Amino acid sequence: MTTDQHTRALLIRLRRIEGQVRGIARMVEEDKYCIDILTQVSAASRALQSVALALLEEHMAHCLLHAAQAGELQQEAKLKEASDAIARLVRS
């Protein structure tokens, strides 16, 4: 998948998530059943995690590869950056 295709696919997914979140807000406004709202929040969270993983995969496939080719100093910085991002994802 090219970078442009990847970007378009991510934007489509993010717009879908945006719609899910608006739907959740509507459910809250309409005082829907809490468990139904929580189910939708969980689905939106999983969808955002999926986007995060796709972004991380893209970063590793391109940025880390370029850093490895550029030399040790840049490689170490990019590896630390990726490691920190993974840690943030795991904590969330």
C-alpha cells in the first residue's frame, strides 16, 4: 500500500470513529441505557487502538528503516521514539 493509500485509509477510519463518537454523545443526550453507551465507547476505543497500531506499523516500516540506513545515532533516537510510543499505547 502506498503512503497516499495508507493515509486515505486512515482518514476513512478516523471519520468513521468520529461518527461513532458523535453517536455516543447523542446516546448520552438521549439518556440511553448506560451499558449500551459503554459498549459503544469500547468499540470506539478499539477502533482508535487499531488506528494507532496502523500508524505505529507505518512508522516502523518507514521511519525506522530510514533511520537504520542513516546511522547509529539516528537509529537509536528513532528506536527510543518508537519504544516510548509503544509504552504509551500499552498504558492506554
